[in-house]
Amino acid sequence: KAAWKTEDAFRQESVLAVILIPVAVLLPVSLVYKLLLIGSIILVLIVEVLNSAIEAVVDRFGGEIHPLSGKAKDLGSAAVLLALTLALITWVSILADAFL
């Protein structure tokens, strides 16, 4: 609930999840493929929540500019990017296998 209220990225990814999860369920692919498609989207949401938690802790304890604070935030953002990349690769690969 807190992520939805305060995090734009989480809201955007949640909207995508609301669209893509039903699409995954309806696609004419195997159960394993459906689980991979859905799991990749859920993973993005999990990593986004963890990134938001890291940012909240850093902001709470770090009023001043500190290299470790920036590093923590950058690594959290990189984790989100990796999760999004994995989701994209998963979706493209499965859709290509199913329809090409």
C-alpha cells in the first residue's frame, strides 16, 4: 500500500502487471511458459519494492551527501533495471517461440 501511494515506478509497473498477467494466462503456451511470464513480472514488482525500501532507509539516515548512500541507491536502481531486462527477455523469447 505504501509503495502504491509514494512510488511512481511501482504504480507504473503494477499497471503493467495488471495488463500482462491476464495476457500471460490467456496465451496459448504451456503452463511452464505461463509461470515464467508471470514470475518475471512479479519479480520486477518485488525488486521495485526492495529498491524503494533501500531508498527510504538511505533517505532516513542520510541527510548529507555520502558516497555510500549514492551507491546503495544506484545498486537498487540497477537491480530494478536487471529485473526489467529479464522480464523483457523472457517475454520476447517466449512470444517468439510461440508465434514465430
